[in-house]
Amino acid sequence: MTTELESKTLVSPKKIRQKYADVINRKKPRLLSAFWGLDNGINGLDGMPITFSWLINPASIAPNDFRVIRSDGIFTTPTGATLLPANESNETQTILLIGDFGDAATDVRPVRVQLVGELVGHPPNSTHSKPFFNLISPPILPLEAGPYIVDAWRINPALLVSDPNASTVGSTFIRVVWSGGITDYPTGNEVGVDVTQAYRLTYLYQGKIASLTPLDIGDLNDGDNMHDLSFPEIPADAKLLSIILPNGYVEDPNGDPNPSQSFRLKSSSSEDAPTLKWRWRYETPKNFAGAKIKARGTLITDTDPDADGYFNAMSIKGKRNGGRITGLYPAGTSIPGNTPYAGDNLIDFEKTTTNPRLTKNGLQFLIEDGSYSYVFFADFLESPRHLEYHSLPPYTEGPFAPNSETSVSFQISLIT
């Protein structure tokens, strides 16, 4: 079933690029990632680093501040919570949780982490701390997933004063924060020149995009999840665009290599970070005899469609049958119970149609009850239409109860 665009028809790429929404910045703390790095690897217990957008006051951290939701429906409280192996006061973004979070042998795994207590922290390059609470992590990838970049930011040199691991060359420093501890792949040793030369930073200055290779990497030999890349002087008003590292250069404690990384840095200026806001909804047809589905909300995408007219979804809000949608599931991976179908989280706004829709690879997201939805445009059917695949614990593969696959009417329109 094709979609309908709410009035106002097609918006030109030029007008789209002029459409700015509020930027996601560091004014509010976020739980950026939770990474199942080790199964039974710490005295028989699991290790799971979780990373925040703020630096955390060590005195505010306690194991019972956190709750881990597992795929078998069990909620667990960590037995330990520590900043180690990070050992410097400017490295308190990541907390290592220790406990029984799953068992790879029986396909029980952690699904997400909730902050149920209170932490105290502040944004990087700031000194004003305040308490925060009630956060939830993005979906946790399977144990075999490799490490990925979760944050990157320009370091105020004052933070590196008296830091014994700081690089002594260069004058501009960019901290790259990974999902978990990283070493050289495949040796497991500390990274060397090959990794340094493989990193790339891109930035925009005076209308031109530049690409730089780091001079050096600081913050080594401590086993944590951070690399401080040093560069020659980069103008303070340059817009940092991305950190790039090809696949197979670093590995996590489980020995899994990194997939190719192209991390987009978030600007602190709304003028530097254009986004688009869309309104979406889908539901089962009125004459549908089965269980009814009704979902709606908003979606934030980038502003620059690719050659095929695809916009990349960055965040999602909304509800499905009353349950709050808590976030997008990462593109390029399959939601639990939907292997091998990986979503791409793209909005298809082709030049030949006025009806924006999803791609055949689909949009995928997590709901607060622990279920997942994967909505896609089935162009391979005799009568092409949107379908929703909904996955529930214990996340068996395929559209078998309690999972479902249902035809839905999907609509999305640009908010102007």
C-alpha cells in the first residue's frame, strides 16, 4: 500500500537544506551506549562498559544505580560499578558494570541498561555539576559485535595538564570514546603507528572540507576505551565533521575487530548542525481482523539526501499501542528475532514520487516493554506495501507467536 504525504507535496533539496531543527547537544546528559564486552570474563562474571555524554562524579556511583534488562525477561542489578580501567579525572565518561548479564552459550543476553538511581556529573570542558537520573541505554548489541565509536569531542588543553598519558605533540586534541576497551587488532597489544595513520578527522573551514591524519595518539597503555588524537592547530571556529577508522584496526576484550567507523561529531551550534523533523504514523487497516496496531511520533533525520533521495534517521520519538518508543535500533544490524534482515533507518524520498516512504530494509526501533519493531516497504510483493515485523521475548526467529508480521498503512511528512 503506497503512502500519502500530508498536503504541501514535494520539498526541494534546496529548501530542505534550509530547514533547521534543534541540535542534539550536551545540555542534557545522555546514556550513549552499553556494550556487552565480556561473558564470564571477570572472575566468572560479565563486564559491560556504559558511556555517558557527561563526565561522572566518582563518589556518586553505586552498583544499585543501574538495572540491566536481559532477553529472558530477568532484571538484574550489577554486583560492581567502577571507573576502572580509566584512571584519570578527565576520563569519567565510562562506568564498567560487573555482574551476571547473560550467557552467550544459552543465547541469553542483555537488552538494555537503565539508570534507576542518581548520578552527579557535568559536560566535558565544564565544571558545573548537577544530579541526573532516569536514563536508558540504546539497544545492546550481541557479544560478538565489534567495538564502535560512541562519542568524540574537542579537548580543552587544560584538561590534559598533569595527565601522564597526554600526547606531547600537536596543539589540537580530539578525544575518541569507544564502546569498550580497545587494543590493536589482531595482536591485542597497545595500538601503534598503523592505527594512528589509519584514523582520519574531517572538518569544515571557510567553505572547504579538510582531512587530517593524527600526529599521535595519547591516553595509551591504560586499557581503557579512549584515544586522544593530536593534530596541528585547527581553527577554533572550524566545524568538526567526522572521525573515520576503517574496519579491522582495533579489537575489544573479546577479540572482536571493529567494523568500519565514520562517526559524525555533534556541533554545539544549531546553525552548524542542520536536521529535519518529520511526523510519522502507521496503523492496521480499518477492516483488519487481527490485533490492531497504532503507532505514531516524530523522527529526526539529516538534511542532505543522497543520490537516491534517502535521508538518514538520527533519532525517533513516539508510541506504539501506548508503549513508549525509546530509540532507534542501530542500522546495519538485525533486531532480535529478525536475522538476517538488517534495517537501514532511511527515509526514501525519491525524485520520482511525492510519497516519502521507508526502504525495503526498513526502520527499526526499541519499545519500553523490551519488544522491537521493524517497519519496511515490501516492494518485492505483487502488491507492494508497508509491513511491520514485531519481535517479543524470547525473540525466536521468524513471524511466529509471540512475534508477528502485519500489513500497515504508513505515512510520513516533513514538519514545516
